[in-house]
Amino acid sequence: MIQRIQSVFILAAMIFLFMVSMGMTIFKFIGKEFHYTLSSFGVNQYDAAGKATEISSSPFYVAGIILLLLCFFTLVSFRNLKRQLMIGRLTVFVYFIFIVLIVFASFLGTYFSGEEEITREFALGFYLFLAGFPLVIFANSGIRKDKNLIDSVNRIR
């Protein structure tokens, strides 16, 4: 049984990241003639009938894989709390950078489409990606509390 709550937080964040990395739609850009979807595999263009007309593959799934690996290394380095805390902090920093990049990509809808008037809709992948961030922060605070508890017990000895 899992006794440390930060393990549950990290596992939940990993599940969310895995779901987004498997190709969930992050944004939809809707224009007059075409609509575009941004997923972890790139930008897909669809015409009014719903047929894919152009696919631009950008490896956005690399961000999910990097975050999954960082979360995994945070999870399995429980024997050395100092290292686990360092990797956890790195995970929070990298996660924040990727969130900023995704929000920045949401404002590039006119660049993807070439159309002037376009509306942006957030899809489930965006919300799942954002939901993992607080979980990683909560896990990092749990790791910090464990480290402080062990350090205080060591001072008593």
C-alpha cells in the first residue's frame, strides 16, 4: 500500500500526461473555411465537411515524454530524499515552462491557419495538462515535508 501521498499525486499527474501524450486534442482553432486541431502529434487542418486536408506534424509529444520521465524519476528516487526533492523541483520548473509554451501556442492560431479571424477553443487535453501541474506541486511539497521531518528527527539523535 502506498503510504506517501506524494506518490499518489505523481502517479495521477503521470496518468494525465500519458493521456495528453497519446494524441488528445489540446486546442481547436475555428476559422471561416477550415478548422484546425492542435494535439500532441501536431496541427491537423479540416475542411467544412470534416475531411483532413493538411497535416503539419510537430513533435509536441516530446514535452509529455520529458515530463513523464521526470515524474517517473521523482517517483522512484524515494530512497534519497535530497535527490528526489531536486528532481521534483526540476519537474515543477520544466512543467511550468511547457505550460507557458502551450499557452503561447494557443495565441498562434492565426500563424497556424493563415486566416485573420479565428476562434480558439480549449479541448480536454489542455485541461488535463493543466490539472497535472498542481499535483506535481503538491507532491513536491509532500517531499519537502518528509525531508524536513527526517532532518528534525536526525537533529534529535
